[in-house]
Amino acid sequence: MALQAGIVGLPNVGKSTLFNALTAAGAESANYPFCTIEPNTGVVPVHDERLVQLESVIATEKVIPTSVEIVDIAGLVRGASKGEGLGNQFLGNIRSVDAVLHVVRCFADDDVVHVEGSVDPLRDIETIELELILADLESAQRRLDRFSKSSKSGDKEAVFHRDVAGRLVEMLSDGRPIRLGEWSEEEWRSVRDAQLITSKPVLYVCNVDEAGLAEDAAMVTAVRSRAEEEGSGWVVICGQVEAEIAELDATDKADFLADLGLAEPGLHRLARATYRLLGLQTYFTAGPKEIRAWTFRQGWCAPQCAGVIHSDFERGFIRAEVYSIPDLLEHGSEAALKSVGRLRVEGKAYVVQDGDVMHFRFNV
């Protein structure tokens, strides 16, 4: 399953700098509004130290991490929903994403222009959220109009979608993002079908300067409090530092991080935070051809996880052979794990755990 995230934010908050660091795709970044005038898309491999651990024991031809597809659009400004700026032209590009990365500027720098004239992360968040709400309101109203017409025949499904759309319009008219609503499982399927941006889970990315990497900085604290109040995620990075790290080789990267007192690049934390936000986890397959990470949703059983590889695996599932990476590191081989009873055989009801290494047996 491919994970897709869209980056939003005001101009000059560091969106394209972050995108460059994430993807090394070379998206233009300049100190003036609207330097991003076309949506950029890049595929980002997700660093996972457990792949390194597996490769240290199992000789293989290649190692394949999971990945995230990142969509970066032009910076939104106040009035975007009414045609101001350029960002509203590209909101359609992020309607289908799984999560929204909302980049918020949390540093002061007289040399970097702020479109509002001053740095205030909470005000900036509210500006972007209002524009997304207004854009969604237009879409929700069209959906309500459509199902209101089709429901006149008494079609029960149309009536259901009309009623959900009515709630969407009501929430958005009250200035509330859809993700904060309470929806039944059936209602949520209708909401998801509407592809409203404010229905997506949000990860606030606090872009700080090098001096602000301490997470107790005042601006960061304000964003964190808001995120926790609404049940959203948050992470602190320094976009400029991440851009510099992305250009270094492995040795220089380690030295640079050590000089900054960092254990890892902030982008690794961002990827993990996005996974947590979406309730996603990782299992692994390992063999001489490849070691590979696979993404699944927390709570999935073994056949569903097998289906991530191929639908035939889920349909013909027989059993899964499962072990843990710590056990592999301790005993040194899969054969040793079998001999000491640490390689388990699990059936259809097994709930897969984050970090499991799995071999699936199935009928074609």
C-alpha cells in the first residue's frame, strides 16, 4: 500500500526546502512568494534501522524500504479560496492524499519575507485552515446539491449520502474541519468518498532555525498545544539543516549530526510521525533475493498483510511463519530460530505486530 502525503503552508515557510530535503528532487526554492507554481511530486524512501539489522544476518541481493509519495503545492495565502495567489489552483492535487503535512514557520529571520509581515505560527495555521475549509465547503455544497437531486426518487443510498453531505456543509459553515467530526464507520466511507482536504489527518511540521531545534521553544510549544488539543501530530525539524544533510555522504552526515547533537535526521522522525498518525506499521520479508519492508494498518490479521504483497496471497492464505528481529540477532540465523522454537507458525486470526518478519504459505 502506497502512502501519500501532501505539503501545505503559507509561502516562505520552508515547504519547498523541506520537499527538496525529503526527495532530493530539486524543487525550486527562493525567497519570494509563489516560487513553486507547479505541484511537485517525489517518492521518499523511509529509513528503518531494522532493515540494516536484517541485512547484517541475512545475505541478500537487495534491500527495499517502504516509501512515501510527497506532493508539494504552491503556498496558500489569505483569500486563496477566492482566487488570491496560486495555491488554490493546485488543491485538487492533494485531495486524494492520506495525510497533510502542514509546514509552519517557527523562526524569525528579517532576511526571509513573511507574507503576513510577522511570524505567528498559530495565526498562520488558522489562515491555512480557513482557506482549506472554504475550499472544502464549495466541494461539499456541490455534493449536497447532487445527492439532494438524486434522492428525490427515494433511493436510500442517495438519501444517506445527502444526509452526510448536509452534515459536512454544516460543519464547514461553522468553521470546523471535517477530521474533528464524529462519524460512524458507514458515514466515514461517505466522507472519505467526498475527498475533502480537512478530513485528512494533519501532522504539523514546525520548521525552526538551527537555534530552535530544542522542542521547548515558545513557538513550537504553541503549535504542540494546538496539535494535542485537536488530536493531530507534530514534529520539529530545521528545513535548512535537513537540506544540508541531504547533500552529504554517509560519513559526513554522521559527523554533521554529531556536531549538532542529533541522533538522526529530522526527516526520519517526520516519516515515523506520519506513520503513527495514520495508524500504520511495518512488517518484513527476508530472503536471499531481497529484504523488504511492507506497510500495513495496525490491527490487521495475517491474511490482510499477505494481501499487501499480492491479492493471491490473501485469497490462498494457509499460514505464516513469523519471528522477531531481536530473536534473529540473538540466534544468528533462521535455522537456529527453528531449532530453539523461536520461529512460530500463525494462522488466519493472528494479528500482525510491528516489526514481525514473515514468510507466507498459500495456495494459488
